[in-house]
Amino acid sequence: MPEIFQFAQSQLSALSIWEASAVLLAIAYLVLAVRENILCWYCALLSTAIFTFLFWDVSLLMESALNVYYMIMAVYGWYQWKYGGSNNSGVLINSLNVRQHAQIIAVILSFSAVSGYLLAQYTGAAWPYIDSFTTWASVATTVMVAKKILENWWYWFVIDSISIPLYIDRGMHLTAILFMVYIIIVIFGYLSWRRRRLEQNFLAAHA
């Protein structure tokens, strides 16, 4: 038992203060997003700025590029939640049909195959195909969050589950733990958004 505590202590001491800060901000982002609190986008901007440099440092090139995109989407998401929608007072939770999801998934897989091949052939990127898949899937899913598409939580569940072994392999243990926490939060996120969407539909029907 003491050996376990010693190992845990050694792992914690090896963690970067920057990684810890990015993780805490990322958790704050997701918890606030579950509550539809617009402050989530401020946390997202700061967290992804830090992760951009961290991922580049461990040769997860697509993940690093993804976080640059996240920074841009943090601004876009904030604007959509504050000024989007038909009445310019913020978007409401909505949903996509099966055909739309099939199209999104097909695009994600196509882009992942192409970029994974290019990374494998011309760079030293780690896990090029998995890295590409989580990147392109996250690109599409982040748009869904900004547009308040209910099913974004399904996509995040898959992305987060696949990302965990990726980060463990790269030595980013705290980030791997973060994604384990994410899996739990996204379940509550889906249930919370689904309840609110039902409330929205009820109020709209009785307005």
C-alpha cells in the first residue's frame, strides 16, 4: 500500500503546473456548459491556449492544432450563446436527425483517414490516425456545442473515451484523468440538456 501512495506522489510531482491549470479550466468549462452558463467560453479560451503548447511539446500535432481551433470557437460559441438565434438573444437547445448525423460521421471519418495518412507518412506525429479522428470529431462537435445541438454529448462521450489511452501513452496522466472525469460529466450534460429541451418545447407549445 505505501508503494501505491509513493507512486501517486511521484506522478503528481511530475505534473506541469500548466497542465494542472489547463485541466482545472477545462473542467470548469464543461461544468458551466452543462449549466448553459456563458462563462464556460472564457474558461475554454484560457484552457485551450495552454493545451495548444502542451500538445505541441509532446508531438500530438493534430491535438495542438485542434486547440488553436478551440480558441477561435470559444469566441464564436460565446457570440452564439449571447447573440445567436432567431431573435438575437442566444441559441436554444435543438437536435439533428439521423441523416444529418450520418453525414457528419462520414465527413469525420473521411478527413481522419486523409490526415492520418499524411501525418503517418510525413511527420513524427504519435498515433496519427487516432489523433486525427479525435481532432476532426472534436472540430465537428465543438460546432454542435456552439449551436447547442443536444447530441453533442454523444460525440464527446466517444471522443473522450478514445482520447484516454492516447494521453496515457504520451505521459499526460492528469489530462487522461481529466477525460475520465469528462465521461462522467457528459452523461449528466446530456440528461440536463435533454430535460431543458423538453421544457423549452413545452413552453413553446403553450405560449
